[in-house]
Amino acid sequence: MFVAVITVTLLLFCQLHSSWAYVYVDLNGVNSWQVMNANASLHIPASVPGQVHLDLLKAKIIGDPYYRFNDEYQAWIAMDNWTYHRTFDFSQSSKKIWLVCNGLDTVANVTYVF
């Protein structure tokens, strides 16, 4: 099983008294994220950093992937597209925003909506 770890950090850059400072906002957490499959038939709480197999296991949707032939029975997980999402607030006075994502999987699309 391939394990991907996602860590997300938000850096807000603000100008304070003619010098730049930054505010670090940790977006990681347990159950502050949600994960869903492509057709939204599964929508469960998620942990970041983490990966979809662990989130499905925690939600009791799948059994232990290392038990007997479960890795074969759970091949459908790799065939689906999974989306991790969450909402968060940040200061609108920020001049520059960096969204730092460590450990994204091979194929990832990061989007945001203001």
C-alpha cells in the first residue's frame, strides 16, 4: 500500500510598520478536514496529515488492509479520485498569502475559493 502524507500550512504575510511579518496558521488536524470520493457517495471526516485508507479504516468503511486478502478487496480505493477539503478564515488585510503543502501525492490539484 502506498502511503501519502499531506501537511498543509498557511502563511499570511502582513505589512506591519513598514516591515513584513508573517502569521503561521496550521491547517493540519483531526476531523477538521473532510474526504469524499468522486461521486460523493462517501463523505467522511479526515485527518491531515494522513491518507485515504486510514480515514476509511477509522470510519469503519474498510477492514484492516493487511488482513488476509483485504488488499485485493480494497483495490477500488486506488481506482477512485479522492478530495480532501476544509474551510478556514484568514485576515483580509494580508497582502500576500502562501499556501504551503508538504507531501502531496503524485497527482494533486490545489484549489481555493475566496
